Amino acid sequence: MSCGLGAVILIFMLVKYHVGDAPIESDLLTADIERLELQQQELQQTLAELQNTSKSEAEKIARLRAKLAFLQQTLDQKELSLDQKKAQLAALKKDISERPIARKEDLIEDDRGGEEDYLLGLKVEGRRIGVLIDSSASMTDEPLLDIIKRKNGSATEKKRGPKWQRTRKVVRWLLARVPKTSELMVVSYNTSVKPLAHANWTRVDTSSELQALYREIDALVPEGATNLQKGLQEIGRLGTTDLYLITDGLPTAGESRYASLNPFASCSSLLGKSSTISGECRVKLFRQTIKDSAPAGAKINVILLPIEGDPDAANEYWAWAASTGGMVISPALNWP
């Protein structure tokens, strides 16, 4: 019994009564509650942030959808406008293909084609039109060796020269586009000058007149030196307003008194002491020719055909033509 009583007393000593009054347990529970409440606040804050983010993303998506709808509407409008323009273009092409081409009546027909009125901006116009044709020996061919061969050949061989054949075609192109209201004068030059058809201004308003003029051009023989000064004096004496010069290079002869002009002291050919002329002297001769004999107030247009050994021709003719409001063209081999 003593042992049993001791055990009961031991139990009473070990078992705690009034647990709620223990301060340690209460503090732990309070700490747990506070931690849980803090976690709840953090979760609520996170949830609020996620809700705000979701709302912001939804607004962005809505704005993007609205922008996409606007762009799609704009694209639809542009596609509609493009379809309308394609239809208009197709109608315009059809109208152009069905519309007859209005052409200026050519007094001389050219069965080779090439009926364009313009060539690189060159237009045949003017009140008094002068056509000046270089008919010197160099107008037979382009290579110097071939020119020399033809120079020593017959008149028929000279006229068959490829450059001379082309020169005749160029003249024909020009004559076919002379306005009927303009007056015309055609002059060929080499060591002498030859007014063609008429020695004065004439109107070329009938095909027969131009055909007669062309027959005279066909009879010309390219030979001799190039005396541009004589040609300018002849065609400028009656008041040319627009000059069309067909040549292949700078002159080789002139009419001025070169012995009295200091720049020509070294140009023996112009002083009668040599049969050849240098490129430098040709430039001097050209400039003196223009100074002495260029038609006053005339617009100068030059059709420059190719030749070997005259590199300064293009620059000199360009400077002259540009100063008068005209132009220089060196057309392709297949024109006209």
C-alpha cells in the first residue's frame, strides 16, 4: 500500500493542472496566430497584385485588339483602293491600246520606221531653219584608213561610204520634220559651198519640193577639206534663226587671214606650208571660225557623227551649241 500511495503522489506531481495558466504555451500559440495572420495578409496582398496585373493585361489585350481591328480596317480600305486603281489602270491601258496614234504628217515618208518627232530632246523647229551638211572626204567613213582609201576612190565609192549613207538618212529625218510654216535653206560645204534647191529661203509645204531637195542631196559627193567657215557664211547671210549642223569633227580649212593672227604661227597647214593639220590647230581654227562667221542670234544644234583622231570635237561643239541654247547629240549607230 505504501508503494501504491507513492505512485499516486508521483502522478499528482507530474500531471499539470491549469494548463491555460502556463505563460510559455500561451506565448507560443500567440506567436503562431500572429504568423498565420501575417501570412494571410501577404497572401491577400499578393492576390490583390495579381488581380491588378490581370486587369492591366486585360486592358492591354483590349487595346491591342482595338488597334488590330483598326489596322485590319485600314488594310481592307487600301486593298479596295488598290483594286480600284488596278481597274483604272487596266481601263487606261485598254484605252491607250485602242486609241489611234496621232502623228505629224511627214512630207517625206520613211519606210524604215523611226517616226518619233524627238531624239534626246532634239526638235526641228524655228522660223528660218538652216541645215548645214558637211560633205568633206571624212564623211565617207569612220576609220581614218578607210577614209583615205575612199578618198582615192571613185565618186561612186565615196557616195557608198557608210557614214555618208548615214548622213543622208540623218538629213532625211530632219527634213521630214520641218514645220510647214517654217522657211528652209539647205547648204552643203567642203572646200566650197553649195546651196541646195534654192539659194534663198523657201517653204517646204509640199512633198514634191522636198523630194527634189533630197535628190540634190543624193547627188552630192563627199570629198575635199572641211571649211566650216564658208558654210556658216553662206547659211547665215540671210538671218538663220535655227541651225542644224551635221558633221563629224572640227574644220580643217578656213577663210580668215591666219598669217596675221599670232595664235596660228605654228599652224603651217593654214599658212599654206603643209597638207596636214594638228588637233591643236583644228581647235584654234574652229574657235576663230565661230568668232568670225557664226550666225548672230541663231540657236545651234549639232548632230556629231564619229571619226577617229578628233577627240576635241565634242567639247568644242558642245560649248558653242550650249552658248546659243542649242544642243549636241552623238547618236547611236543604229539611228536613224
